[in-house]
Amino acid sequence: MANQDPLVDLLARCALRDRRAFETLYRQTSPTLYGLLLKLTRDREQAADLLQEGFVRVWQRAGDYRPRLGQPITWMGSIVRHLAIDRLRRGEHRRRGELDDEAWARLADTGLGPDERLEVERSDSALARCLEGLEPEPRRAVLLAYFEGLTHEALARALNRPLGTVKAWVRRSLQRLKTCLGEAP
């Protein structure tokens, strides 16, 4: 069954260094990603900088995208979101006016060190490997629940499946992931 999302094809072509595909991908997704960045940073200039940096990463990592694990826009959104969070944690943002206690606490958070980042990356790789071992529909249910925050009822509607089926998929899939990650090196 062919994937109907044209962004999947554009990302595959970007992985082959097709500049025209990259231009098309940028035109189709940059408004959405810019909106996400603007919401996170509340700064137009910084959002534009992060968007540019995010698309450089998308170009560099297009070959890493796996359609089975989620939608292209979700994958790209994750890239720019992590860039924004990293920049905000490093304090590389402009704030106007006074900061409240919560803002100062966010600025004081230095983020993860190199060893911790490496461990997070290893965990992410292990999780991706384990997710690939799930059946397509249960994997989609878990991804929608995790990335989109859908409840069992919303999943059942989105996947057009009975509520009991969706609950079973999520429960069994989480158990399989737990087992797989427990065995991961």
C-alpha cells in the first residue's frame, strides 16, 4: 500500500540530495514549523533563525526519517522543537521586561551534559528499534497516544476501531516495548 503523504516522498528525495524536493518541502512545511517555533519562543527573529537551522538539520538527516514511526511533519516538528528547547535552556534568547521566578528557573537549568545526551540518544535509538517491531496499527495507536496525547476514546475514533481493540493494542504494545527495552543493550 503506497503512502499517501507527499511529504514522505519529498523527504526520501531530500535524502538523495534532491534540491528541488527540498525547496518544495520547505514551501509546504515552513509555515507550520515557523508557527510552532513562534509559539515556543515568542520571538519572530529567533523563530526564523531556528527555522533555518531546523531545515539544515532536516536536509542533513532526511535519510534518518522512518515513515513507520510517524508523520513527516511530526518528525520535522520534533527537530525544530528540540532546537528551540536547547536554545532556551542555554539562555540564548532575548527577553524583554522582567523575568518571573519560573522564567529564572528555566534559565538556570543548564540542560543535559554530554554523557547524559549520549544516553538519551541511545535510549531513543533503542525505542525506535523496538517500535519497528510492533505491528503497524498498534504502533500507530501508541505513537498517536504519545505524540498527540490522544485518549483511548480519541484513538478509537481516529483509527476507526472499537475502543476495546485500541485499549488492547496500547496495553500489549506498551508491554512489548517494556520487554524490548529491558533487553536493549
